[in-house]
Amino acid sequence: TIQTNKSLHHSTLKQLTHKGQLLHEELDSLIAIPHKSHQDSIHIVQSYNQLESIVKSLKNNEHHDQ
């Protein structure tokens, strides 16, 4: 039903938002490391790309809901 789909959509957006917040906190911690290893740098770039993708997805959903 439409209500079930709306609930599922809302739940998915909440999960995506939470994941984005966790990634943001993780990135802040990684960026704060004074002497980063190559692996740290790779992890930062990968996490940033994931966060960017989440933000784009949330923005797209925001525009569709209006």
C-alpha cells in the first residue's frame, strides 16, 4: 500500500541520515590525526565519497518530497 511504501521510504531516509552522521564523525576523527598513514588517507577519501553520495541521495529525496 501507499502508506507502507511511505513508511519504508521514511525509515530508509532515517537510516541513511544516521549513517551519514556516523561517517561525518569518523571523518572528523580521521582528519584530526596529525600523522596519517597511507591507509588513513585512503580511508578518508573512501569515507568522504560515501558521505558525498549519501548527501546527494538525501538532497534528491528532499527535492522529490516537495
